[in-house]
Amino acid sequence: MRIGWCLLSMVFTIISCSQHRVQSDAYDAMLSILLSHSVNEVTVNETESLNSPIFLDARTLNEFNVSHIENARFVGFDSMQLSALEGIEKSAMIINDSLWGII
């Protein structure tokens, strides 16, 4: 489960950071191994046009307390806080912020 969250988090982080892309062949090679692109990916600019997306923050509580996206729900990294998912419609657009960066 933790690996799944990490990979999902990494996908969204990588996509969100695409405007400031790291120019490194080694980094690109690592990403091609780790990412399957099996989920929808969005850029930061694309989130602005979405209808009320829900941001889930899957970083540590300390990282969340330092800074987080306005109205993001803390779900945690080491153990998921299921209470953060209460009241979310099944059809809601959910965007995950990860431990590797800022969306």
C-alpha cells in the first residue's frame, strides 16, 4: 500500500513540476522505470480549470504543517488517515500531493 501511494504521489509531483523540468538523462531514465502513467496526470495550470478538485496531501504531518495547498486534506504518509476521505463523492476529482514536491 505504501509503495502504491509513493508511486501515485510521484506521478502527480513529476507532472506538476514539468514546468521546471530537471534536465538529466539519469533522472529521465529513473522516471521511465518508476512511472507507468496508468492514472490521469494534470499540470498545475490544468487544476485551475477543474470543478472543485479535492487535494489529498500524502506527505508527513511535519511537511504538511510547514506548507500545503489551501484546503488540502492531510491523509498522511506512514499511515493513511481515512477520516480525511469522509464526505468525498465517488465522482469527485481527487489530486494527490506527495512527499517529493509541491503540486
